[in-house]
Amino acid sequence: MSALQIQNWHQAFSTGTYAGATALVSPVQHFWSLAVEEQFYLVIPVLLASVAWWRWMPGASLQSRCLKLLLVLFAVSFVHSTVLSQSHHDLAYFATSTRVWELAFGGILSLSGAVALFGAASRRVAGFVGLSAIALSALIFSTDLAFPGFLALLPVLGAGAIILAGESQSGGLSSTRSVTALFSTRPYVLVGDVSYSLYLWHWPVIVFFVQVSGRQPDAVDGIVLVAVSLGLAALSYLWVEQPFRGSAGARATRPFSRKVGRHARRGKTAFGFAAALIAGTVVIAAVPWTVMEMKFSSIEQTLNVREYPGALVMPAGQGVDTPPSMPVLPDPAVALRDLPMTAAGDCGVFDPVKQARDSCVFGAEDSARTMVVIGDSHAAQYVDPLVLAGAPTGWNVQAMVRNGCPFSSSPPRSVNTVFQGCADANALSVAMILDQKPDLVVVSGMNPESYARELKWRWTDDESLQKGYEDLLGQLRAENIRVAVVPDIPLPEGSVPDCVALRGSSPECGVPVPDRASHPDPLALAAENIQGVDVVNLDPYLCDEHVCPAVLGNVLVYRDNHLTNTFAKTLARPLGLLLGL
């Protein structure tokens, strides 16, 4: 994907969906922004050439025609970016179409002749204002914001102001009190020389550190990682970047030019260093994956209940003895990969139209005892433990889960979209269930708070969602199908795996005990209003009186807002008992 310059679209559609949001970080993930640039540079010159040759603006100069084209592209892309960032943040972040206006702004600034409108003093002030805007963006922007959208105006305008300040060296801009002078000092020039190589190296170095150490870097680690990245970038600049530019580029008046000039003339030596550096790049990219696979293999091992009892250490889990201290499983560095069996194939997005009625069935084959698990991805996390719980008595389990779709006839909505597809699919799934008449249907799903935070989806009100649950649950009970509801798990406020990687099993990494009285789960309320629906409360297996621990019985509880599959499996015995399997 990186070599084909489509990395951004691959990431857009792998993280833009709810299921793909837990994909592992790649050592070359940062190449997505290069793909955006290359796509821009492939298309924009063609459009500019078109307006140059096609005189659709009689009397307008070439510069004027090109400027008007960029202004149109800027406006369309900016509106598109703002709207899409609000409704589909992950897709908007990586899409080329939402970034065109940012790149077009530089061309607009150049073609408009804006520098002529400002005096030397104004440009000096603009430079510092622009630098402050970029610094402020780095400090306050986070992944929770609807970026790029209109928020990207802050760093883009800041960069434009710095370009404006450095457009001309006349009028005293070379003064030591200007941003231009600051960026002309030797440290900044040195960093600027290696900036492209630094961009290529910094992310693999970080990924390598995280996967080997199993934790996020602290302040000291950050300083070391910056130093390592700069060192690798300097070597790349000397032995790869400049030699490939040729001897003319090597003789350029740059801080490294004299050394580069000598090495550039030694073609074979430069080639050898280049080959070694490329080999090093492969190692940097490959080692994290190798280490990660070694750590991930531990997830797939059968858990020893004495060492990894998970939920069974809680009093409700019959008080299994406190196990000896063992390494936490799954390792926090690979927790995002600890997924339920529904993550394979299409079983996380069950489609009652396209998939056969015997699709996504697990457990005992041809068993007369059948169970359906239905809901969103928070229902999917119970498939594995239910398969384990039903194995001794010969149950088969069919997963009719759709990531991001609660089992409700009331459709979710974003700022400007109603997701009717969820309600439509649920209606068809209900018809399939009524035809099959399974012995048990288990329903679970995220609560409205989770949907609002994770997907920016809402309902008209909680009562609307509850009524939608009641509608579908009622249809099942009307046919005397046994139904059990599992209310949503406590919602983490941050990344539990990251916290555990840094602080171990500290209570600080735990999740607050949910206040079910003040914030009831609409699914649980719906179950109470439909006669015969059982409610299975797993809170006693997750929380004590004070906190819902991040680690229970040496097992990491959360991978994000979901349970790790390793921990979910330790709920097999409790679920079996509560459901009478």
C-alpha cells in the first residue's frame, strides 16, 4: 500500500469502520501522509495544465486562471472536510479529498501576491503569530477532536503566516527579532536538512521501542528516541538522500555539503552504505512485528486457571484463590489484537440478506441445542465464553452480531446521517430467528454514552433507543423464545492497556464503577419491561465496591472499550451458571 501511494485510503477504510478501529500499528503507517501529497501532486498539475491550455476564462491571465482553480478546490475541499470530520472522523482524517484545501492554500498564497500587501514589520509579526499558532495546535489538538475540518485552519494559517514572513528578506526581516532569522540559525538548518529522513525514521523507531519494551515512552525515553531518530536521519541524509541526488546536489552550500561531496564521488562506497541502511530499515520494520508475534502467541495458549483465573478471582466467581504473580496476559502491547472469533471473516458484520442461515455457527456441530448471540461488537465479545460454557452440554452458538449496530428498531444517527441500515438488518435478523426458533437468544450492546463517545452516534433520546429494544425483544418473546440480556460493561475513560504498560496493575488504571441507578442501560430497562426476559449482570465479575480493576487474576480486562478475549473467556463459567447452560 505504501509503495503504491494509497496507504491513506487503506487506513481510511480499515480504521473508518468500528471493527477496524482496533487494527495494529504498522511501522510504515506514517506513509499515509506521503500518499496524500503524491496523489495531490499527480492530479493538481493536470488541472493547472488544463486551465492553461483550455481558455475557458477569456481575458484572464494564466496566473489568474490557476488562482481561481485553486480557490474553487480550496472551498470545495474545506466544506467537505468540515462536514465529513463531524460525521466520519476516522475516514476524514486519512482521505485525500479532505486535505486538498490544506495543500492548495500554499499555492493560493503564492499566486495571490499576498506578500505585497504587508510591510516588513507586519510580516515579522505574522511570523511569530504563525509560529505560535502551530505550537498551540501541537499542544491542544488530540485524536478526540474532529480533525482536520475547520480545526485545521489553525496550523494551516500558521504555516501560511510563516511563509509570508519569509517570502522576502527585504525590509529588515533578516533581523534577529524575526522568525526568518530564527529558522536560519544553524540548529534549525541542520534539522531542516534531515527533516525528510527524520520523517521516515521517527515512526519505525517509536514502534520498535513500544513493541520491544511493551510500554509507551516516558519523557526520558522520548529524548532518547528523538536522538536516535536524528542520528538515523543524518545517516540517511549523508549516505542515501544526497548521493541519489547526484554530485550537483552534493555540492550545494549546505552544512553537510563538504562531507557529502566526498562521499558522493565514491559511488561504490555510497552504494554500500545505502544497501546497509536499507537493510537496517527492513530490520527496524521487521523486528517489531516479530516481537509482537512472539507476544501475541501467548494469547493463544490455553490459560492455566490457577495462574490466570481472570474474573474467577472475584467473590462472585466463587472466590478462586489469589494466583501467584505472573506476567499479565494478554501483553498490553498486543491487547488490541486479542479479538473474539467473530473478528475472522464476515462474522463481525452479519448480513441476513447475503449470509446463509447457518453462517457464523460455532461450538457443537448438528446440535439440537441452539443459541443466537445478537447485537453490536459488545455482544460479539461474549461469543467465545458462551461457546466454552455450552461445550460440556453440547450447545452450538450462532453469532448474528453487527459491529456498531445495537439490536434495536430505532436507528442511530450522526450529525447529518440516519443509519437506517442497522434497523433494517435487525428486522431481517429477527425474522430469521423466528424461523429458526433457537433455544436461547443472548442480546448485548453498547450503552448510549459509548456510542456517543466512540462513534459520535446518538438517538433522539434514550427512551427512543429503549423503545426500539422493547420492540425487537417483544417480538422474540411473543413466540416464546427464551431471551437473556447482558447490560453493557463499565466504560473505560482512557486506554487501559497503555496505563497497564506504564503502571502495571495499579488502581489508577481501573475503570470507575458504573452508577446504574443514575445512568441505567436502556437495554436493561427494556428487558425489565418485557415479561420473561432474563437480565444477566456481570458487574460483580468485573468490579468491587470501589473500582473495576484493569487486571484481574493476572488477566488484562480491557483492550479498548471492549473486553480482551482472554478475559472474556474467563467469564465462561459465570455465564454458564447464570444462563443455566
